[in-house]
Amino acid sequence: DSGVTQTPKHLITATGQRVTLRCSPRSGDLSVYWYQQSLDQGLQFLIQYYNGEERAKGNILERFSAQQFPDLHSELNLSSLELGDSALYFCASSSDGGVSDTQYFGPGTRLTVL
Amino acid sequence: EDQVTQSPEALRLQEGESSSLNCSYTVSGLRGLFWYRQDPGKGPEFLFTLYSAGEEKEKERLKATLTKKESFLHITAPKPEDSATYLCAVPMTTDSWGKFQFGAGTQVVVTP
């Protein structure tokens, strides 16, 4: 158990809908990351937050947004969902978000868009 | 452009049959190379971080080594519970924050 928690574990929804994924980092960690993992794309970095502020962005679609709250938990919002958004979404956390900081991953949320 | 390539894509081993996985990278100024283990449908589990060429780290039957262009994960006398996908990752060099570039992984199956 990495100490990173994610809810829900599974999410099934329809195209065009909007969902919110939630992540709580390990105790003491200030930085949160979101990754998407699909069969054909592997693990892809989406976005990073540090102490409530956005720090780095990857290939995140405009339909997706995230934020980190004062209590350091983070939410990833996915809107206008498409079939291709079906994937595993992982949250990771690290202590200070530095480039060489170890990232610890949560158990993931499996999103299925029908 | 930063690239991380893992080989082989898949590896099938008999229990006790040692082998090595490769992770080659093209980044300027390596700032760490990370190995993770991932079981199906689960989150990646951190194994090792290597920072400089010549560095080695061990954990049970796993040993990770690093050169200037690649890293190896050696699995010695594997057991069926070592079956998993092994991922390597390097920080992208575009900025000082922690964006990781992951390889596609090596899927290891160890049969009794």
C-alpha cells in the first residue's frame, strides 16, 4: 500500500457525460500527479500540482481539468467524454515535486465510457 | 526528444531461470531512472531509483544497474510471484518539475 488513495475504483458512464476522479496523496506529500494508462498508449503524464498550484502539464486534453485543494487532495475532471477516454487513471504523489523525486502511485480509477 | 525504450516487450521464464530486462534512454542530463512493478489493473509499485552510472541497487531477487545509456533489471532465480509488468521511467528534461516519461514496459511471466 503506497498510502495514495483514489476514488472511485470503477466508473462506468456514457459518452458526453462528465466525471470527477479524486485522489488523496500520501501523508506529508505536497505534489500530486495524474496519469492516464490505456492499452495502446501506455502510461501518459497528464498534469502535476504542487501545494495547490499547477506546475507541469503533459498531453492533457482541453476537456480535462484538475485542481489541488488546500488540504492537498486533488480532483481530475473529465468532460464531454468519448469512447477513447476509457482507461485507467492513476494519481501519484511525491514529497516536493522535484524532478528527481520518487512518485508513489495510487490504485487507480478504471473509467469505462459506453 | 526524450525517449525511453524497454526490451523485450514480453518475457516468459521458468521458475529459477534468471534473466535481464533492458531500459534504454535518450535524455540529456539524466536526473534519475526509476523502476516500477505493475500488476494487472493495479497502480505501479516503486522499486528503485538510480542516479548515476555504475550505481546498483538490490531488493530480494531484483537488481537494478545503470550505465550512461541504459539500465538493466536483473531477476535472479525468479518465482511465479515475480510475474508482473516492469516499467522504467525518467524525468523529462524540459523543466525542473517531475514529469516522468515511462517506457512501454516488459511483461514478465514466471511459470512453476
